[in-house]
Amino acid sequence: MTTFVDRVELHVAAGNGGHGCASVHREKFKPLGGPDGGNGGRGGDVILVVDQSVTTLLDYHHSPHRKATNGMPGEGGNRSGRDGTDLVLPVPDGTVVLDAHGEVLADLVGHGTTFVAGQGGRGGLGNAALASARRKAPGFALLGEPGEARDVVLELKTVADVALVGYPSAGKSSLISVLSAAKPKIADYPFTTLVPNLGVVTAGSTVYTIADVPGLIPGASQGRGLGLEFLRHVERCSVLVHVLDTATLESDRDPVSDLDVIEAELKEYGGLGDRPRIVVLNKVDIPDGRDLAEMIRPDLEARGYRVFEVSAVARTGLKELSFALAGIVGEARAAKPVQEATRIVIRPKAVDDAGFTVVREADGLFRVRGEKPERWVRQTDFNNDEAVGYLADRLNRLGVEDQLMKAGARAGDGVAIGPEDNAVVFDWEPTMTAGAEMLGRRGEDHRMEAPRPAAQRRRDRDAERDESQQAYDEFDPFQ
């Protein structure tokens, strides 16, 4: 049964925002007490957070679909809906988040590091929040926005200071078991280690971590054996330790050629050329192994490697190796740049940035793209004429109508707002008015206005009759 997973595809869906409420306050002797619809709640986010107690992505391998809860709709009496609960997903330290195209979205290193993989949708405003001096009793509310849904790939790259690399059965697991308290599986057949093992080593005042990477073979960088699965775990390590078997039973192998093969695979994988190398000649407790180690050591040192002869079984040469690794790790840590305090970067919007674009496509359709227009469309209830009129008001204030005219749009032309796969298409009318024409001009509501005195109503009626009579008298049908 699978117990270790270091790469999964995760399907996340944030919660939808709750719809706003359209409600009018009613009580005795107050038939129109004003709008009192509450706002909808915000949808929950999907958040990835580094947890030191988690070492594998196994949970997401078995259940890759994760969804946060939705926000609740608003209610009358100015009661806002409850926000959705954020879904927090723990991931191991060293998890890299990529999108469906392989672009890195986040590199999660350090306990408590977070990344919002899915943003919850905004809650819709109720009609109480939409009321103004000109629109005193809106008969509509805004819809909640859908939460962000997308597919991400999680890749685990082990966070360790030292990586042990080498052929299968070279003694890497035995070495890490005697250098640290790790207890990996040890046997005399290839590919004993099927998952990276981590151990903590203390050498003087230096504490560092060491990783036993599963065995590499020729062609590992192209996917042979287990190499392609676990070469990524070497990327974060500061030091590479070549563990060479000086007592191999295979007649076509020797430590020097093993080193050349592994170095070729590391070079093919790329990005590891600047890491310091150490060569460990293992199994020198065997007489033939010690003789071979003494024979090839001068050649390896001539190449510039620091060479250590050790025996994991007899536990010889381990102290020197441990302190040498501690010294190199200390130098690597000191060479790392000091992390600067978080800086806030302010990027003001350009003065000529309208916040949207209007493009005429080949088929004559005018497409409007922009954060605000697309969000307003998602918030609009197109079954409510007054809500459609409110959308037209917002687009007009933003300058969409002016830009359409400049782009050559005429009455009746098709206009799409949003991307091709999810757009709202309508026939454009430059003088579009609110659907509820009984309310008068767009944005006004005469139902909430104070009644005029009787004398004023008579004067206004007489003035309108005189204007109509004058227009009739001046009309000449033969002009």
C-alpha cells in the first residue's frame, strides 16, 4: 500500500459568496419603512499551510477534491449572512505549488507559511447597502460571486542540508542510520529505500539534517528506476555526498565509474552544479573494500574531491565525516543572504488606466474585459429589470459606453462582457434605461419622495397643460 506520495494534483474550490437580500421594512402604520435587506456572507478560502508534523501528500492522493463552505445569504432586518469557513490544508515543509501549466505559484518553506490556493467569492450587497439619496428603495440586491476553482499540482522537495546519493545498495541507508537516529529499512537487495529518509545529526554545536535519497541508476534523469521521482529532493540540499560501494559484487562496476554515472545524471537533471561534493568510500571494513579504497583515493582527490573512508557496520570514520559535513553546512548557511524584512511595494495605477479594455473581434462582436465590469456582471440578477438598469448605470459611470462609441459600436451591435468561455452577450443600446420605468429616470424612485401639497400639484398640472396647449398651437403640419 502507498505510504509516501510527493506529487499530487489537487482540485480546490473556494466557497461561493452569499446573495444579498432585497427586503423592505414593514410594521404597523409604516407600509414602506425603507429597505432593510442584509448583505451576503463571504465564501471560505482554500489555504495551504506548512505543518512540520506532515511529511507526505498521501491524504491528497486519496481525496484530491477539496471545497470550502459557501457564505450564507443575507436576510431582512439588516441581518448579514454568515461568512463561509476557510478550508486549511496542511502540507509538508518544502511543498511547491504549480498551476496546470507548470508555472510555480508558491514555494512553501518554513513552518506556518501559507498560500491561498482558492479565493472565496464576495458576498452580494443587500438593498439596504444599495440605497442612496436618488435610489431610496432598491427593489433588487446583488448576487454573491462564485468562489475560485482551479487545479494545482503539489510537489514535495525535501528540505535537508545534506543529500546522500549513489547506486542502490551502496550503503546510504546504513550510513544515515548510524549518523542519526533515523531507522530506515536496510537490506542487501536493490531499491530497499523507496522513500526519502530524513535524519538529524549533531556535530559539536552544529545541528543539520541529512537525507537518504533513493538509489539512482543510469538514465534516472529520463525516468529510469526511481531517479526521476526523487531527484527533486536533492534540489534544496546544500551538500551532496557521493556514497560509493567499494565492495560491490557486480563485475561491471567500480566506484569511479559509479561516481561518473551519478554525476552525469545530476548534470542532466540540472541546477546542481554549484553544490559542494564529498565522496564517501563505504564498506572499508571488508578487506577487498579497503584495498580498493586505498587504490582509488588518490585519483578522486586529484579530481578535487574530499574523500572519507568509512564503514557503517564497524562505525569507523563517522566522526570525521560528521564534523566535515557540519563545517560545510555552516559555511553554506553563512553564505546565504540575510532575509530582509517584508517590504510593502506600492504600485499606483496609471492615470490613463480605465480599468477595462474594449476590443472589436473579427466577427464584429465588441468584447469588454476588466476586473470591475466582469465582477459587476457576475453580481447582477438578469431576471430583475431594475438590477439590469443598475448594471447599466455602473458601466456608464465607468466609461464603457464612451469606449464602445469610440470603438465604432452602434445601436444593436453585440457586446460581450467577460472571457470567451463565460461571457454575457447582449445587444447594445447607448441610451439604455432601467427596466423599472415606472420609477422614473434611472436612479430615481418617486415612491419614497414626500407628497407635494395640493396647491403645488395644481400649479404643476396647470403648467404642464399650458405647455402642451402652446406646443399644439405652434404645430404646423405643412412645414
